[in-house]
Amino acid sequence: MAKVIVVTSGKGGVGKTTTSAAFAAGLALRGHKTVVIDFDVGLRNLDLVMGCERRVVFDFINVINGDANLNQALIKDKRHDNLFIFPTSQTRDKNALKRDGVERVMEELKQQFEYIICDSPAGIEHGAITALYFADSAIIVTNPEVSSVRDSDRIIGILASKSRRAERNEPPVDVHLLLTRYDPARVTRGEMLAVDDVKEILSIPLLGVIPESESVLRASNTGTPVVFDEDSPAGRAYVDAVARFLGETREMRFVKPERRSFFRALFGRA
Amino acid sequence: MAAGNIVQGALFTVMVVRAAMLREPAFENELTQQIGRSPRFFQNAPVVLDLRGVENLTEAGEFETIKEKLRALTLTLVGVQNAQPAQLEGATAAGLASFAPTTGGGQSRAGAAPPAAAKTRLVTAPVRSGTQIYARGSDLVVTASVSPGAELVADGNIHVYGVLRGRALAGAGGDGAARIFCTRLEAELVSIAGRYLVSEQLPANAQGAPVQIALVDDQLTITRN
């Protein structure tokens, strides 16, 4: 049975699109046929992060409106056969996300894919609500700072009240916390919230901690999901998070300050 | 739509007026005074007529008269209770419903609502930011934490078996005897019957502590438990 996963946060700029791309690629690498959909109509970014911006012909809105069929709009990733990208429109706005149209597209995607990742726009308005409405699971992307935690809390509340599962009295959307841009050294200095603080406030299970890493910016700019970068701590942290999502137990890495190696200390490099 | 959705059950608090009292001359006066004290509470309030111990009163016309009398006092007669078969016939003809007898109905004071125990509102999931919960006419018990930006409102007491980080307003209907209890106080605002304290006014020794908050001499008083 296909599973719909929404990647959401309430707050903007916390790493939803990076996470959507990394998670979709991670699931594909694990052998699951996965599609990642951009719900951020008018502010299309996912195609850039996935490196397929030159191949967009038709988009999500075209399919909702019946101007194109699904297979015309889906873009197959060049790096992995199991990975597909469903870009959105840059010229339209969120009002183009008609719920019955989205529902029809979702049903059609469920016939072809094991996992459907919905990259939500920021906010709690129509775009974000539509992105989470059909979800079976949710990944709550949170930065270790108070405003992000509060917005995450708000979106968890919305998942529990406005999702289709909530409206139909079905089992609730299962929510997972993903803490991104985590810098253990700054936590030690008291400049950032610690993992346990965030867990305590949000009281949902922790899927993973993604360390702040320059490889993330590089990955976005080159259009390569960060999980393909095996040397990157962030990439490895995402691989772990995907494994936990699939039910495996993995020890949390990157939550303690890194011990600087002898040579690094000697040459004063961070 | 499923057939089950067409008819739904609901529980209401309804005033019961004893028919025997209606004959006493002082009754009407007393009732008028009571209504005068809280006119909005009694505005169009439904009333059930208790016929216990009243032998006659079987004609539809008599029920109509009582209906008019109560109407003049802003009350709406909706039914009867403890009716004999003949009385029920007359009441039905006057368009009144039959209510099941309540236990101890005979003791209820005329003109006053029977002391129905309002059911406590129980919330077991975390109360998330942006959520507002109102326990109308009852206590509110939360067995999880209340996030910043969430708001609890109750006409009665508020209990939080978790961290209270949002707002809590007890005695919202004006009941100064209401209290707030929590296992850890980190609230943005606490209020009882309109008196309030914001986070920065909370005493330092109460922050993060298990406390109860009550109104003493019109002052919000926080006691560590």
C-alpha cells in the first residue's frame, strides 16, 4: 500500500525541500519506488535541489487541471531508476491547488509508487494545508531554536485536526521529528536548543538529527540530494533517518561535539 | 449521509418547576426576583413542569395558561415530568413533551436549576500551539503538556498533569472560587475570574514548580504544592 509522507514545518527556511529531496532519494536508494512532489506553487525550488530544472515541461498544476497527464509531467531522476520528481508551477499560486484535483492525482500516484513525498510550502495556509491533507506520515522539520519549535508545534496540532485522517476519524497521521541544522558545539555553548529540549517540548518520536553542514548548501547548488554525498555527515545522517523511518534501529550520530583531530587542531582548521 | 447522523443524542440541563409551587402567591414574586438577578441566564430558558403531588391539572387549557405565565417570565415550558396518564394527555394536547422522572426531583427547590454535575472535560493529547480549548460550565483536566501559544479556558477549575507553557484561564464565567493546578508552571499567562498574571509577573520560586493558583482576597495567589 502506497504511503503519503508530508515534509512540513510551519516555518520557512528550516530545510523542508532539502529534506524532501534527501528523503526521496534515500528511499529510492533503499529500493523503494518514490516520487517527490513540490507543493510550493509559485515558489518552485524542488526541481533545482533535485537538479532537473532544465527538464520541466508539464507540472503538477497542469495535471490537476487536466492539461497534461501524469506520465508527461513526472521527471525520472538520472541517478536512480526508482526516483521521480513531480515539479510544480512557478507562474501560478497556491489557489491552483484544488483539493479534488490533488486527490485525483494522489490516487493515480498511489497506483505507481510506494512512497509519495509531499514537499510542503511554509505557513499554515491553503498550500501547506493541502500538502498535509492526504498524509499518512509526517516529517516535522525543526531547527533547534524557539520560533521553529513553536511553529512545528502548531503544525503538529493542525495535522491532528485538519488532515483527512483526522476528518475521517481514521488512525492519526504518524508524526516524526527531524531536527536539522544542528550544531552540537553551539548547543554546548548554550546558543542552540539541545535535542532533548526539543523532544520534550514537541513530545513526538525523533527520526533523526541532521548536523549543520556545508555539504547541504553545496548539494542544493549542484542539484544533488545530499544522501548521494557519502562523505557528508548530513548525507549520512539522512541515510540513518531513512533507515529509522523504515523501522531499523540506528544509534543517533552527530549529536555530540566533534572531537577535533590532532592534525586539524594543529593547523587550526575547523 | 449515514442514517446515524440524522438523529443524535445530547444532554441538557433544564430547569424544573414544581407545579405545586405555582399556586403559592409568593412563588411568582420569588421567581421574578431570581430571574432579575441573572436575566441572561434565564432568557428563553427551557423549563419542565414537575407534576408530582398534583392531582388535578389535566386540561390542555390549564397547561396553556401555565405556559403563558412562564412565557411572561421569559421562560419556555417544554414538557412535563411525573405526569399521571390523564395529565399526560392534557399536556400532550398542549404540545408538551414527557420527561423521564429524575431521582430526588421532589427535593429540588422550585425555580432553581437542579444541581446537575457538569462532566469534566478531559484532554489526553498534548495541547499544541494555536489550539484553544474551552470547557463550558465545567472543569478542564489535561493529562499532557500545554504548549506555548495554546489556550485553556474553563468555567471551573483547570488541572494540567504536565507542563503548563501556554495560557490558562479558570473561572472564565466569573467564578472566583475556581483554581488552576499544574505539575510544572511555565505559563505565559494564568487567570482566575478575570484576574491575571503574565509570565514575567510569576514569582521566580513558582517557575517550573508544581503549583496551585487561587484567588485569595481578590489577589491571584500561587502556592507550591
